[in-house]
Amino acid sequence: MVPNTKRGHDGRATLIIQTVTQPLIELLTLRGADRRQRQDILTTASFKRGRPILRACAGCAGSGPMNLKQPKDIFSAAQAFTIRDARQLVVTLILLAAALLPPTLLAGELYLQEWQPLTQRVTLQVEPLEPGGYSAPTPRFQPLEPDSLLEIDNEAKIQAQTEYLAAKYRRSESTIREYVELAWKEASKRDGMSPELLIAMMQKESSLRPKVQSRYGAQGLMQVVRRWHPEKLHPSESLFDPEVNIRVGADVLEEYLEKAGGSLNKALGKYSGNARGYATRVLDESYKLARVAAEAAGQVLASKG
């Protein structure tokens, strides 16, 4: 169809609005808008109330093509296009959008009833295991047997006590370790006697010197007097032998404990010939050795997990 090309401001503005709104009118026709609805929209978009800006041609149902005979008229109309005309154009486009959009969208209903978060729609399908189809993984570390655990514990204690005594008396660890191991061996054979007690007695009696002898005839690590205990050793045995000396000294202490009714203080007092403060000093040193051993064992067990 041929648009109205009336000269002047109204004619040029009408030409621009016709050019912009023509495709929207065609889309409106395809959506099923009747002639009256289209006419209402065009009437609202007109500069003059009640005056349509788009006339239907014969046989085109109001949606025929537009043909401009003089393109320069478009340029002239664009020059006269004012801010007021732009506002009217925006109003026209808004009204057309309102006519084209679904009512539910204008009402804020976005058809999200069936939407669900992705985390709710994703499910993990796990096939059930058949009976007997699961086997426990092999443990990374094999548990220690009780005997092995006890050996590790004792080794840590013996080594810790050896290092403590070697540093205290400035002696080689190999020499001191022999005496410590003998004390542990003898204590394990007797009830109620700790290796720390025997080691503490050796410290007090001889400062861990196996060849020392007193003026009263006491010999060796635990200062045993042979003539007082001839029944406790063979004539061929020497009290300067660390193993023999520790064994006989443990026998003597055990005998005194039995006579003292289990009182360690009395037994130690008799062993020393009732020397003042002997029992206290021996017991204090045995407690130190026990703490050294306990700390070492704790560190080893912690490292084993």
C-alpha cells in the first residue's frame, strides 16, 4: 500500500510511525487479531485522536506492503522527528508488546511449575551387590602380635635406660646395655621385682663398675659378700662376673623381702647394713628409670599408630 505522504510535520511523523509499526501489524494479523483490535492499536498510536495512521488497501486486509514513491521524504521526516514523536513511538511499541505477549507472562506466571533444581533431578543408580560379592580390602598394615608388641616395648625401654645411664656415667652404651639387659632378665624371673630397682641398686652400690671390691669384701656390681651367702653361688663362680653378681644380688634381696613381709624399705635397709637414706635414694633412682622407660615406650607406640 502507499502511505500518506502529507507534507508538514504531522505528515512526516506519520510516515515514520507507519514505517516502524508495519511489521508489527503484520505479526499481529498472523496471531489472529481481528480488524477492530488492530484499529484500536493504530488509533492509540496516532498523533491525532481518532485518525488512523495506516489505511487498508483493497484485498490486503489492512496488512499490504508499503511502497514509498519518494525516498527523500523519509530523510526529511527523520529530520523533523522530535523528542515528543519519539515518546509517542515508545508508547506505541509498548502497547503492541502488551497485545502480543501472553497474559500469563504479564501476570508474572512463567510456567516454572515443572522446573526442579538440577541436584533434585540427578540420581545415582547403584547396582545392588550380590550376596558374597563384597570382600573387605586387605589392611595396609598388619596388626602386631602381642608377643611382638611386648618385645618392641621392652626394647624401647632398655635402649632408653641404656642411653640415660651411659650419659650419666660417661660410659659406652655397649657396656651399660649389658648390665641393663641382665637386670631385666633377672627381674622377669621374680614376682614383684622390677628391673629399675636392680639397676638403681647397682648404681648405689658400685656406680655400675663390675670389678670393684670394698674393704669388707663386697664384690661386683651389687657388692655381694661371698662369705655371707655361700649357698647362693657355685664355688667356681666369680662375683666379678656381671651375670653371676646380679643373679646373686637379686636372690639376696628376694630373701630379705620375704623376711620383711614384703616391705621394700626394710628389705633395702637390711641389704645395705641399715645405711641411712639408702632405701630412699635407691627408690628415687628407680622411679627416674621407670619414667625414662615409659616415655620411650609411648613414643614407639605412637609411631606405630
